[in-house]
Amino acid sequence: MTSLLSGRFFQRIIAGNSFNKYKEVFDQAGYAIMLIDNTTNRFIKTNRAAAELFGYSQDELQKMTPLDLSTEPEEAAHVLGSKTIEQAVRPARRKDGKIITVKVQTRFLDRYHISLINDVTEEYRIRRALEMNEERLREAQRIGHFGWWEYRPETDRYIGSEEIARIYMDEPSTLSLSYQENISYTHPEDRSFLISSMEDAIEHKKESYSMHYRIITPAGKVKAIAVNSNAKYDENGRLLYRYGTCQDITETQKIMDDLITARRQAEESDRLKTTFLANFSHEIRTPLNAMMGFVNILTSMKTTKEEKTEMVKLIEINSQRLLRLINDMIDMSRIESNNMEIKYTNVEINGFVTSMASSIVYEQEVAGKKSLVMTPVIDKTKHNVFQYIDELRLSQIFSNLISNAIKFTEEGEIKYGYRIARNENRYAVTYFVSDTGQGISSDRLGDIFKPFVQYWNEDVPKVQGAGLGLAICKRLAELMKGRIWVESIPGKGSSFLFSFNTPMMIE
């Protein structure tokens, strides 16, 4: 009997010692432990860490429920009622009103449940800051059209960010390319440059280098990219890996190209204007000096009647030349400032072409080329052909082109007029002025419609004029919804053709 009692006594002592150890662990634990009654949801027991975490005393906590600590009581009540959630991260409110983030691990038993709670406020603050930084980095890459990449020689593959995949694939994804696949994306004209640049960097153990070249995406888009590369080598000079950034500079390159083109055009315009001013001053002085000389001769007492008649004629010719030069300048200025007015009417073309004969004879006389054969070309069916167009500007284009043809044709024939073509029940009129002059070399065809440009070579002597006639013809054609072009064979002649995309009819 004594032996039995002694056994039970020692069991109670051992049990008491175990309980004291668990109690000590419960109280001294570094994380909050809270026992909650399943029926009342009140805290049965909380440890010191729980009291420090929430800022309440242990006695105060035993009068509270988890709902009193939650910033979302309805959600907390749902969790307590469901008795299924074992782990969650949620916000909680301390006694001082500060909101903290806690990680709760819960185990439900028959009469109570126990929760282990860790303060993860700082952890989640850092995690959120990292997420925000990563999101900002992704947004910065998207806005700046650049991404990061890395190449490992042991795998022979490039990997990269979403944005670099968007650059290469036109859509965000993960980039994984072999060395040869990367080369295949490169524009054929730039591949040798890319390969030689990378081989040179590896050969000379360059730690960093930059390249600009073009790629072609699977959709066929051509993009200009700027690649910045850094390389790491081991102590034996063996490449460990390369890494860097890649930026889509297509739009930037386009702007730069446009600026370069604009600068060149401005420089060319300045050069042409300087040349024009020199020529213009000469062109103005020439007829003025002639007229002043003829006036002096006219006032001379020794001038015969026949000489006076000739002088008056020469004064008229030079005054017309001066007037045309001034009119060209005014017209060019009005066109460039968008002040040229177009007045559309239905023009009967056959009558219009026929009416030009008298002015053409005058042009021949002024140029001293009466031997040239001038041939008008109109519709042979004798129909009335109408087109909705500005008759004055049409006359101006013809006048400039015929005047040029006379200037540059020493002998032969000049044809002027129009041709009609029918296409899918629609009629189209093409006007033309053709000559049998010296023609224009192919390398100059693109320049002759520019302002202040005059064409001549060893076989074609320089003629009078400011170089505005063809430029005005081009601008007028465009203003009237049309275009003008030239076909020429050196030594055989030229044909200037123009048409307008305006209504026409045949009666």
C-alpha cells in the first residue's frame, strides 16, 4: 500500500514539474500565444509576448475577444465561425491605435482553439516596398522601352525581362534565346556588324561596350535598338557571363533621322537661296540695264525711226521678262505661305489648248526661235472635254513648261496638249509638254522641281531665269489635287506630264 501511494505521489510530482515547464515555455515564448474559448470567443489565456504585441495587460486581454483586436471584425467573426482557417495574415489594431500586420496560425480543438501570432509588419513592409520597386522598375522599363538581359556561355542562352521580350516579340513574356536565335533576329544588313563587334569585345576582354543595330520581329517590324553590355571574366580570362540592357530606340532614331534630314534640307535651302539671291540680282539688273540703255538710245537725236521702233520692241521684251520674274517671286511666296487661292470652274480643254497658240508665238519671238515647230494635241474625236479645274493656274503651268521647252530646244518640235485614257468606265486626262531638246540626265531628275534650281551642262548653255518655274508648276499641281512628273532621254528630249484628280466629262 505504501509502495502504491509512493508511486502515485511521484507521478503527481513529475506531472507538476512537466506542467511548470510547459507554463514556463508558454510565458517565455518569443511569439504571442493565445487560447480562445470556442463558445464565448474570449481569450482564456495569453502569454507575455501577446500582451507586449498588442499593448494590453494579460488581465485586459482575458476580458476581450479576437474581434476587439481586429480591424475587420466581420471577416474575423466569419473566421471564428468557420473553424477551418488554420493560417492567415491580416491587419490588427494595438491598444495605442497603431495598425500592425500579424501572421496567425490557429489550431481548433473541442473546447478551445489556440493561436500562435507573429508580428510581420516590418517583413510585409519590406516585401511591399520590394513589390512596389519591382512594379516601378517594370513600369519604368515599359515607359523607357528598355529591358535587362543576361547571357551564360555554358547554356548558350540569353534570358531577359518582360520588356525585352516585348521589344523582340512584340508582346510581354519571358525571353529565352540561343546565340544563333539572337543573330537570326538581327537585320541582315547589320548581322556582320553585330558578330564582329561581339567577337572583338571577347577577343580584347572588354568589360563593357555598346552597340546600335536593327532587329526584325516575328511580325516583320523593323526596330532600332541600343544594347549596353557588361562582361565578367575569370582569372584565366574565360568569359563567365554577359549582362546588360536593351532599349528600343526606333522612335528616337526616327526623330534623329528627321532632324538630320530637316537640317540638311535647311542647309540646302539656305544654299539655294544664297545662289538664288545672286542669280536674282543678276536677272533683275539684266533687263533693267537693257531698258535703260534702250531709253537712252531713244532719246538720242541721231536715232532713226526704224531704230526707235526696234528699241521699243526690245524694251517691251525686257519688261515682259522682268514682269515674269517678279510674278514668279510673288507666286512662290504666296504658295509657300499658303495664300494661293484656287478657283475651280469647268474648263473646256480643247478650246483652252487652241487659245494658247498666240501666246506661244510671242514666246518664240522673244526667244528668237521662230523655226521651232509648235504642235497642239487635242482629242481627235472632236468631242467637248471638260475638267473641273482652275483655268488660270492650268494656263500658268502650261506657260512655264512651254517657255522652258523653248529655252532648251534649239531645233525640232514641241508638242503640247492632253491625252485621254479610259479605265474601268472612268476617263482620265494627262496633260503634257514634250520637246526634242537636249534632255535631262537621270541623276538630275529628282532636283529639277526644287526651288532655285536650274539645269544646264556643257551641252546645254545657261539660260536666263531664277529657277522657280518648275517649282511653281509642282506646287500648283499639288494644290489642284494633282501631280507632275518628267520623262527624259538625254540627247533626245523631255516630256513633262501632269494630271489632276478632279471630275471631268466628255460631251
